[in-house]
Amino acid sequence: MVAPLLAIETATRRCSVALAEGGAVLAHREEESERLTHAERLNVFIDEVLREAGVDITALAGVAVGVGPGSYTGLRIGLSAAKGLCYALGIPLMGMGSLDVLVHELRAQGVVLPAGARLMPMIDARRMEVFTQVSAPGGDRETAPHPLVLDEAWAASLPKDRTTVVFGDGADKAAGLLAGIPGVLHVSGVRPAHRGMVSLSFELFARGAFSDLAYLVPDYGKPANVTQPKRAAS
């Protein structure tokens, strides 16, 4: 049996931590907040799941962490924690695409999908923009993650011969728009959560798809909006 894996996801407003063994969830903690309390809650959640499951931290076989796209601050917090654990314990690190986590969560919920459906997990990127990708029902990516503006032009570009299944907090915020688009199935309430995290983390571990501890970086989805401070008048 595979030793316990720890999974962390902080790309969105939800902070999720799961501990699993052999693909079965032993303990998990999840909290969603507009205040992005990841820095306050993440290490607490890690300690709590280990204690609840009665697992010593030195027994971990690896750590999986969501690498985005998503929140700049949340991703840095999650990846820093995961790297610190892996470095200290000498165990593998696995970077999980946060949109892939959403796909695995949708599948774990047992949602019945139309034949030939294309999946578009969506993470909120503010206003009417989202981070998304196109995936097959089995989870394989058909496109790379990318930013997208949800508007009438996007709606008109959708294929007419395949149902497009949209889900995630990015889709939920645009529920009104999505409801009027033919061929779109909106599954509400799907978030990066323990079932999808555990499913994907064990898949990566079984394949030996380990990330480089030194060089794994977050996928922020788009460049940071950095401005220079104004010079004081002389």
C-alpha cells in the first residue's frame, strides 16, 4: 500500500488540505473565504489532518500542491509550504494543475456527462475573465491553461456539435450569461476539493510524475499587474 500523501490546494479563495492513503481520504480541511486566509489556515490545517488521522509527518510519502493558474498570493503560500515539507523530509513533490484538480473533482462527484462532451473548468480571474482549459471527459487536456473573457464572442465560438460543460467559481460568477448559451451545461458549486486533489495526487504518484523541488514555480495564468511608485515632486 502507498504510504500517506498530503495534498494542498490554494489557487482560489478556498484553502484545501487532504491526507490520503491508498487513494482513500483519511482527513481533510477546507475553508473558503473572501479574505484569502490561506496564510493563517494552511499550516493549521496540515497539523489538524495529520493529528486526526494519527499519521506522523515523517511517514508522508510525498506532497502534491496546486500550481495554478489562480491567486498570486495563494499559490505562493501553498507552494512554499509544500516545498518546505518535501525539502525537510526528503520526499517527492508533485505539482498539480489547479484546473486539472477541478476536472478530477467533477469526475469524483459522479456527474453524468453527455457523450462527446468537452470540459471547461474555470477559475475566477476577476470581472468577466477566467482561467480555463479544454479537457476530455477522461481528464486529458485538449488545450493548455489560458485566460479567457466570457462574452458573446466566446459564446459564438463554441462548437455546435459537442456539449461544453463549464464548472468552477469562474463559471458560477457568469451563471446568467451561461444559462442563455445553447450547448452549454453549467455544473454549479464545483471547487478544488479533497476528492479531486486525492485522485490526481495518487495518479501523479503512481506515474512517478514528480516535480523538481528547486524549479517548480506557480502558473499565475497571466503576468502580475505591477506598477512603479510615483516619484515625489522635487
